[in-house]
Amino acid sequence: MSHWTPELLSPAGSLEKLKVSVLYGADAVYLGGQKFDLRQASDNFTYEELTEGVEFAHSHGSKVYVVLNSFLHDKDLEELPEFLGLLEELKVDAVIVSDLGVISTIQKHSKLVVHLSTQASCLNVESAKLWQKMGAHRIVLGREVTIKEAAKIKKATGLEIEMFVHGSMCMSYSGNCVISNYTQGRDSNRGGCAHSCRFEYSIDFKNESKESKKAYFMSSKDLEGIRMLPEFIEAGIDSLKVEGRNKSHHYAGTISKVYSEALRYYRGHGNFLSSDMISWEEELRKVSHRDYTTGSLDIYAGDDSIYNNREQDDNEFVVSGIVLEASVGKHLLVDVKSAFHPGDILEVMPFKGQTEKLKVDFLRSLSGVSLEKSKPGSVVKIPYIPGAEKFNIIRKRAV
Ligand code: SF4
């Protein structure tokens, strides 16, 4: 007997990351085109990449949602119908929208399925009902909503409900933040967030008796919802979203792998083992992250969800490369992401199952010349290990 689980929705910050997310277990991915999307900084998809990405995802049984959640002016809206036509042609599975004008334009010019973006900060039943009347098929709830509240919204509306399960968080209500506009002149609601909430600020107390204090008091910890999976499942939450289109291949692959493994286990067994939970948590700690919190999934987030530290770069692992080709018994062709040397011990992350160690007994260029060091951006040959496949991530423990 198979037990029901929610969809796992992973980020696709580029065509390569889309493939990584899908192959490591995402049931669906979300991505942005060259326009109308809040993430200007991510490596957004050209039409050709979008075509290839949708074909790739669909051929692996995964869905594709396209993000159109920037807040648009009239002149931006004029260009939207043409893009909607392209998305319909490609048969994308839904578009993620936050602006009423965009929803209205979509309804006039296409039959695309509308998911309401978290940018619209939908937090309650009445708001969800209104968005439903406006044509939303799914609501991506604000991160401020608890799972219990989400269950009520689902019950009252029958809408599909999506919640964030993992990744960075905003200290403000998503879509209601202008810190970046004021501090950097970059509009977070039009794709320009400079993450100003992560900076160090000082508080100057008017009262002379208190000293002025410098702190990172607006920076939020990262969300980690793996231990809340039983609650998500019980509440019938339709989709669990992983934040992070600007994050690395390692992040996209590892988070997709861990959560899909957990959900697969539940489908087969109807429960979770605490020993598995511990090993999944250990794996989630291997990607770059701030301290983890469950945010508002259980009770509303408070002081303990503030990451009162400087942004750090002390990753436990770095990505060495991505497998481009596995020549059985001979070598792996690797797209190098960061430098490594002959003699290094790397880890190959299979799409399912245990990570395998690989000693770099040889390191050669494509033409067979021995190298002393791999160069990021180059393609190299290293020893083959059984089970390695195209798009496997190869990582190295940071020193
Ligand atoms: S500055 Fe921080 S809180 Fe504001 S939108 Fe950007 S990430 Fe969110």
C-alpha cells in the first residue's frame, strides 16, 4: 500500500540546476523567464532553455511552474500576452503570480493555471477565498502561516495549498519589504533585493544610559521543515517548496535528494524512523546554510529565529563538479565547479542511496594531459566509480 505525500517543489535557477533538481527527486520545479520574475539575479531561462527544461522535466515525470511574480506597471503588462502564448505552447504546468493585473491579463489571454505567489502574503481563509474567486488554483501561503492554519485554509477553500519547507526566509512579510530600496536603491518587489536585512546595523538609543549596539538583528535563520513532515502530511498540504533559485547545484541536489528520500520512505512505510531523520538532518547540514529553525510552521516565529551572526562562508562541503559523462570502467568526464588535485578524496552523490568516496588517482585534460589542478569552468577526466551517472554532483570536504 502506498501512502499519500505532498509534491516536492524544488528551485531551478538555471537549466543545469533544473536537471539536477529533477534527477535528485523533485516532483516539480519552479523557474523564471527573462522578464516578469522577482529573481533578476538568478540565471533566468531564455526561451530555448525553457523549451529544453520543460521537455526534460516532463520526460522525467516532473512539473514546471513559471514565476511571474514581479509587480508590474502598465507598460510591463503590454509585453505579457506574448510571453503567456509561449508558455502555453510549451505546456508549462502553472504560472506563479502575485499581482491582480497579471492574473487578469492571464485570464484574458490564456488558459494557464494560476498559483498565487507567496509575495501576495495570503495568510487567512477570507483572503484565500477572494484569491480563489479571482482564479487562483493554488495558494503559496506566506511563511508566517502555521501548518495548523494552513490546514484550516485548505479545508475551508478546497484550494491546493503550497508551503515553504526549506531555505532562506525574510524577516518581513514577503512582498512587504522596502529595506533594500532605502539602503541600496534596489527594489525587492521588482527583483532587486540586496538582502539588506542581513547587514549589521546599530541602534542608537536616545537614552544616554544605554550604549549604542551593533547587531545583525534583522537577519533570519534558515527554514528546515524535515521534522515537520508528519504534520504537513496530516494537514494535507499539497506541495512543499524549497527556496533557493540563486543557490548552488549542491544545494539544489542535496535538498531535493533528502526531502524526496524522506517522502519516498513515507509512501512505502506510512511513518518515519527517528534514525533516518537524524541522518537526513546531518545531510541537510552539509550544504551552505545559516542556523536552522522551523520558523512559523509550528508556532509563530519569535526572537529565536533571528540569526544574530555575520554571514559565514564555512561550508562543510564544496562542489567540485558535475558529472557530464560516465564511461563505464574508464573515467568520469567532469564539469569542474571548484579546484581539486590528484590524490584528493571526493564524494560522488548518486541520485538515490549512499554517497560514494572517490580518490582522484588521475586528473587529465580532455586530450589526456595530466594536470596538477582542475580549473573551474574546464572539463576534466577522473577515475570512474561504479554507479556514477550524468548530472551526479561531486563534492569535496572543505579544509
Ligand atoms: S531585504 Fe531581507 S527581508 Fe527584505 S525582501 Fe530582502 S531578504 Fe526579505
